Amino acid sequence: PMPSPQARSLEPPRPQVPQEYKSLPVHGNEQLYFKAVTFSSASTPPALNILNVSAQTLQPEKYLHSWQVNVVPCGPESTEHTPPLVKPNREFHGELAGDYASHRLMFLAVTDKGVYFVAPPLPPGEGATFDAHPPLSCVRLPLASLVRLTIGFFFQRLSLTFSTSHLFVLLCSTKEACYDLLKCLAPVANEARCNDGTYGESKVRIDNDDKSWLTHFQEVAGSGEVRGYRVVRQQWKSGGRDVVRRVLVVMEDRLVLADESYGQDGSTASQLLPPGTPKLSIVDVDSLKNVVEVRPADEDPRQITVVFKQKNTFRRGHKWRLMCWDGREAEKVVEAVRMGVAAAKATVK
């Protein structure tokens, strides 16, 4: 859990809750909860258990927006109050192989003065109504301290860098989700920097890591055109193994399944890298010409299976069992792989 015993002792008093919202569950109504309770005009300071600063020092803030996000904190400043979620990593067939830092499901809430990384609410039925839920734990950073927004390859990531040395990698489910975050954060951060002056008045830098990511990818996977890239999770049919985060890369002639960690995200492989820097390692590679079938799973629209033919008489064909963020993304992955297979087989003719 995020809060320490010391942090829990500093929890703010319970906020005032409008009568019409008291019996609503927080889970599933988070945006309304942030607006009507956490950052309401009656809640000054915000009704939050802020782990890294004293809430009593904060001025009134205007709530702007919030998103449910998958967060990977990177670097000692970010992981101090948001500990990395380190899990066992596995090789392609499921054997244990070191560790990796999984993402945390959190809420990113933005006001006119602050950026809040908020722990999710309690599940329904655990005292989780608007009038009974304890203050949510969070980390707060001044909005004016946001200095850089880095778009990840194929819009699958957005990295937030602050002048306080905090860095958080957000794993975006879609290009649209990445763009939505970007178009909201950049203008309000620029306005905050202009009004505050403490962190400088220059605009937030917006860039991407396409060139550096491609250079690194070609170092570990070889040359070739990259036509698709998705953050996915690998799962296994048996053995009681947890899913493991991977990246799926569609190239002009092959499919690549790889691990992707981020500098100083808490995993062993990322310790020596600058915070947030992607690091890739190959898990499995196979030719697009060997793909027999790619199909969505019947039982869960997020799941897809890629079936490869056997390479020789002594080795049977194998399958990649993957899970996407949602059913729509799974459909896009299936389409991208099928298009790659069609193009690769057309070159044979």
C-alpha cells in the first residue's frame, strides 16, 4: 500500500459531502468524486492524504480533469512515495527469469495548480461510498514544475518529467488516450508556469523518443522497417502463472515479442539507465511467413492468439497468447498482424 504509518496519522479530516452524493460508490464515479468532494470549494486544502507535501500549505485549487492511467514511476524521487511494483519476469515458455516493474493503476488528477497521482479507491462494498470513503492517498507535484512531455513510440507511452526530478511513464491504451492527455496537460502547464514564475516561464517541452527507440530496437532485434508496435501482456494456458507485460513489434518480415523496461523503474535490468529510458530485450521472434493464424479469443475480447507453424519435424508449432488493454485494441493488433502476414507472403510470389 502507498501510505506509511506516519502518512496515515496526517490524514485530513473527512470532507463535506453533498447530500445527493453520500450513498454513491466512489468506484466508477471517480471524476464526480474528485469534483464534488476532493477538490470542492468546501475542501481546502484538498481532501487527500498527500504523502510528499503538507496539505496545510496549499492554496485553494480548481479541479480541471482526471484520467485512469497505468503508471510506471522512474527514479528515486518518483519511487520514494510511489513504490515500484516489481514482479517476477518469465521467459517465453513461462520459466522464471529475473524481474520487471509492472505498472500501477492510478488516477492522474489535474488542477490549476497541481498534478496528483492518486491511488485507486476501495472496491465497492468496503465502506467506499462518497460519505464513508477515507481520503485517497496521492503524490502531488506543482503543475508549474512540469517541464517535459515525451511521446513514446506509436503513442503507446507518455512520459511526464518535472523539474523536481520526478518522472512518471504513463502506458497509454491508444493513440487517442495519449493525445487526450497531451492536449490537456500542455496548455494548463504552460499557463501555470507563466503565472507562477518559480520554475521558469518557458513553455513545456514536447518531444518524442521515436529516433532513440528505433536505434535501440535495431541494436537488439536487427534492421528492418517497423510497421506496428503495441504494449501487451503475455499469458499462459496453464501453470497458474501471472501475465507479464511485453511489447509486440510488427516488422516487414517478422514478429518480435520483447520485454520493455524503463530506466530506474525498480527492475534489476533498468538500474543503470537514466530515468524513463526504454530498455528492450528479445523474448521471441518468428517470421511472418510462419504465421498460420491470428485470432481473437472467444472468452475475452482483449485476448488474441498468434499461431505459428512448426519449423521442422522435431519441433511442434507454437502460440503467442497475448492480452491487450481492451477489445478495440485487440482488433487493431489482429488487423496489423494479418496485414503484415499478407504483405510478407505476397513478396514470396
